[in-house]
Amino acid sequence: MAAPSLLLVLQFVTVVTMTAVGRGSAKEYTVGGSSGWNTGVDYKSWASQYTFHTGDSLKFDYAGGFHNVQQVSASDYKGCDSSNAIVSDASGTTVIKLDKAQTYYFICGTPGHCESGMQLSVTVSDSAAPKPSPSASSVPKQQNTPSSATMTPATPSILPPSTPSTPTVPTGSSSPSKGTSILRPSLSAFLILLLPPSFALANIVQI
């Protein structure tokens, strides 16, 4: 609870300080510059050079008794009518405080002077002051975005096909070897040649 309270106090002090600075920086503008409040001056061009804020002032310098300052409504400003003036002064130096954010209208009430260009309108805006920053409680907390899980498919292990084992021929087979079968007829023929012819012929026929 201490941190939010301290933050609110700091915001309040900031706003008060900026307001005081804004009031301290209020300016006073001399209408028409060195030409003052007089005929033959383009007051529309003069006013376009400045930005007016609440707290500023307009100073009218003129020949008192010959000119005057009349603050009027928008409709009276267009018609150069000073019969319903909001403020009227003919002292020679008139200071008007611009204390509201609105458009102010001024004319000279001397007949024919307004039509000769002695009319002025200025638009006043609020003094520039920074808006207080939102409190910590009003700032929405940033939600953590769930990280997207990376799904890596498992690569199946492929085993090479097993090589069939060569069948082992059992030893001690009863099949007669090829060498033995060839040796027997050869030995028989050799023995026949050693016998007498008649006996050998009889054996050959048996074979």
C-alpha cells in the first residue's frame, strides 16, 4: 500500500509544479507591436504569429480619447457594433487578461474605426500541462505469452535386415565321400589286371 500512495503523491506534486510553471510563464502581448492599437494595421496577420494560452494578457496602447477598446460578442464583432460591449475602456492603455479558453473579440468603438480595420480576434487555449501518468494499479499487467513448444518427431531407428546365417553342415555325415567312390572302381580294375585272363574276364563281366 505504501508504493501506490507514494506514486499518487508524486503525481500530485508534478501536476502542481507544472501548473505553477505554466502560470509563471504567462506572457503579455502588445497588440499591433510597435504600431499599437490604431487604424491601418492588419491585426489578423499580427495575431497569427502567436499562440495564446490561458493566463496570457493583451496590452492595447492607443491615443486615449481618440481610440478606445471594446470587448464584444462574435456577432457584434462582425457588425462592428459596440452598443453591447462586454468591456469598454478609453484610458489609452488597456490590459485584458485572457483567463478562459475561448475566442475573444475586440473593436474600436469610435465610429468608422472598426470598419477601417481596428478589430481583433484571438483564440485562447488551455495552458500546456502534461497529463498525469496512470497509476501503477491502472496499468494492466502484461501477460506472459506461452512459448510454442517445438514438437520434434522421434526418428524411428531402422535396423538393417539380418543376414541369414549359412547353415552348418554337420560333421560325421553318413554320405560317402566322392574320393572314396572313385577309388573303389579303380582299385578293382587294377586287381583284375593282375589275375589270369580267364579269371579277369569273369570278374569284368560281374562288374
